[in-house]
Amino acid sequence: MSKYVIVGASAAGIGAVEAIRDVDPVGSITVISEELCPQYSRPMISDFVSGKATFQKMMCREDDFWNKNNVQALTGRTATSLNFTEKYVALDKGERVSYEKLLIATGGKPFVPKMEGTDKEGVFTFTSISDAERLAAKLENSKNAVVIGAGLIGVSVTEALVKRGLNVTIVELQEKILSLLLDSKGSDIIENVMRKAGVTIITGQSVQRIVGKPENDRSVGSVILTKGDQIPCDAVIVAIGVVPRTELVTGTEVKLNRGIIVDNYMQTNVPDVYASGDVAETYDFTLNQNRLLPLWPLAVAEGKVAGCNMAGKKTEYSGGTNMSSLKYFGIPVISIGITNPKEETAYEILVKHEPEKNLYKKVVLKDNMIIGITLVNDVERAGTLFHLMKNRINVKKFKHELISENFSLAMLPAGLRKTMCLGCA
Amino acid sequence: MKRIIANEEVCMGCGLCEVYCTVQHSKSKDIVKAYNKESPRPISRVRLEVAKPVSFAIQCRNCEDAPCVSACLSGAMTKDEKTGLVTHNKDKCIGCWTCVMVCPYGALKTDVSGKVVAKCDLCQELETPACVANCPNRALTVKEVKP
């Protein structure tokens, strides 16, 4: 019997443990994780592959995090089923862990499309440290890699592979890379720096099948694209995206859409059962609706909200949105909210574009409120813009300064300056 | 915990806060050497915000529920439970700028290396932070607050 049981010990699980301990220093916590050492930063797996970070550097919490927080960490274990009537989690070897409050923080798993050849040796997904370790080992004797998918994960693994000296071809079904984050002006800048680094970018196509080597069909030898081109390679990284790991609740009374449906207290429809992180559909304040937002910082924040509520401190989630900060081939990029609206006439769009400096700034306004932010190669003011956006501040009086070099907190209305900057509680 | 409070009514916008912050975070701690000899020159952790006639200086607020700590991908940004200080570990920082994305104050800056974040540390080795001690018109003051 454990007062709190958490299935999954990555971002959301870690956030939940910290929040529970803030509220309840003594209630027993059990965490179940398939991984042996789960408190590492998943976004850093590319740094592991490139050689920039050791596994030790990837520890995003102290080595004794579980002990220090008096958590019973069942690592290397799998939760196999849930029983909401008797309130327990069944584990792989048949044991049961009873709970008073349960958090499902099982995260996501890489999406691998149905395609011939994905079972060959040399095909990798890229979301966990074990993926990264397998890939890093393979690179010792690889020369050419194909990355399928040019989103967050695909571009970051591409950079790691380039740093390891491989020839990389990245294949993206959309017409531009990073299409969920950037418009074409923004992605052009990143495409250019990638090409300069030697990456071959193929857009508007996908990989149709993966073909074995002539001498060994079990091992990756090339990929064939939708238009028929064949690209020789010895490693293929599938980085199309992640899907929620909902298998634990499939067929139970927990309501599911694409992910687990939760309210703003991270509660599911089943009493005492909460969900957070990549497995849950959480509130997007830009779209004013819940949806999958599989992003590390949001998962931590959602886990904290779940933890507070599980421990009895009623806490409402203020919401997240599609927001990412990245650095690709030395160029910092921050993208938040609706950065590339389809019907441009419905919005006011402020743009500063200096491609020779790799500089691009774009703020999307609706009714004088910020709903989208793109900053490429000058990101220092991102947080203030994000604050104005999230708090729906009317920026009419200073909107033309938002993308200027001179933008400053001193431009904010006096009332906002006082509450935000000067008094500061 | 100390918190630095800015009073825009008496700020002259002279920028000495930035100068003395730079000196305090230099190797020599000497204003002439820091500005003329140290290359690259250390950056100021405090930022003078100007939109004339308004000006004031701002640095890390050590927020109670610090968004930078929660968002940090690598665990470099932590909040000391006892002192309330938000502390940044350069060795763990990966320069992803996720903290920059969520700090309302723009208090996190790119360090001179371009690879990690630099932030106010409230001048731990000084009785009074350098920006406060050297503000000629007492537009910056220190208030003791509960961590």
C-alpha cells in the first residue's frame, strides 16, 4: 500500500514527486519505471550521441533524488494493468501495488509507420537513453545515415550525427523542415545552416521502404523514397513523432481521445486517478482546448499540478502551448503558439527579417494580443513576450517595439511595470 | 533572502549598475582592467531597461515558483529550499535557452561564451550586491524577504 503511486518516472513523474513532497513530506510514494535510471533528461539524448554530454551530465535531478524524497522507486519494472475498484497497479511479476492516489505518467513512444524494412538491423527510434546508446554504438562503423522526419527530434539527431562525422540525409514529408514551429522564412534559415554543415535535405517526400544490404538483407543498406530515389545508408533513424503510451488504460473506464482526457487539475474521469505529461491531453491556452503537447517543460509543470492535487493542495493548471526553445547548428530558435497562421488577414503580423544575419523575428497578434512568437538568432526577450502572450496583455501602445532591438520592460504600461517588475512581491 | 527593489522614480538611467555588475563578475574585480584588459568582457547580470523618460534596472527576481527551474531541461537551474535563491550550474547548463523562453523579466542572459546562461547571483561574496552598492541615486535597494 502506498499513498501515492506514479507510473512513469520521467518529466511528469519527477514533477509530481517534487510537488507531492512540497505538500506532504511523509505520505508514502511509489514510482514504477521501466527504465533503470529514469531521472535523466530525454531532450539531451542528442547531446549523448554527439559526445557533448555523458550520461552523468544528463542527470536532471540529483543521483539520490528518489531516496532524498523518500520514494520507493521500482525501476526496471513494468505496470501491466490497473484495477480501479480495488485500487491497485499490477506489475510484471504479478505483484500488486495499492494506491490511494494514482498518476499515470507513462509518456509517449516513438511513432513508426507501417513500412517494409523497419525491422532491419540499423533502424532506430530516438526518444530514450537506450535508443541513444544503441545508436551511438552503431555509429562506430557507420558512414551514411538517413533521418526520417524533420521535426524537433529529427533535426536534433541530425545535428548529433553530423558532429559524429556522418553524412546525413533528412527526409521530411512536409514542404519545409520544422513545419510545426516555423514558417518558411524561419525554416529557410535553419535549412541553410544545415546544408552548410553538409546535410542533404529532402522535403515533400517520405521513405517508402527500407532495403537490406545486397550481402546481408537483415542489415540496412538503403532507403527508397516515394518518388523512387534510392539513398544508400547504414543507419536509419525514425523521428516522425511520438504517440501517447495509453496501453495501460485502453479498455478501462478511463476516457481516452488520442491521449488520456484530463481536466485542469490533471484528473481523469476515474476518481483518484490522474494523468500528466505526453500521455495526457492538456490545456493549450492559445487554442483554448485540450490537446497532446508532448514537450518536456510542460510535462514537468503538469506533473507538478497533478502532484499538488493528489496531495490535497488544490491547484489549477494555467495551460501550455506549442512552445520550444532549441539551438540547431549554433542558431537559437524559440517558437511559441500560432507562429504560422493560415488566414493571415485575420491577424496582424510583425516581422523583422535579416537573412544575412540569420535573424528572424515574428510576432502574430490578434485583437492586439500576442498569439504567436518566432525568434531566430535573437531570443533574449522571448520570456517577456511569452508573459505578455500568456497573460493576454493588450500591447496596442507598444506593439511596434515588440520586435525591435530596443524593446524593453520600460515600455510596458505603468501598472504592469509596477506589479511585474518593480514591487515584485 | 535579499531581494533587490528598483524605484523607477529616482532611476537616472546612468547604467552604473551594469558597469559594477560587470566588474564584480570579472576576474580582476577592477573596473579599468575589467573594461580594458579582459576579453571577452564579462556580461552584466543586471539589465537597465530604458524607454525615456522611464528607466529602471532589473535582475533575477528569485521567483517563488520559478518558471526557469521548472522548465530547465538539464537540471542546471535549481532553487535552494533554504535560501530561496535560484542558482544556475554552468557545468550542467546545455544552453538550450528554455529558461530564457519562460522568464518574464528577461533576467537570463547568454554568457560571453555563448554556450551557457548567466544570471544574477545576488553577489554572494558581498554584503550588498554591487549594483545596489554603486547606485548613485539609491534607485536600487535591498529588501530582506522570506525565502
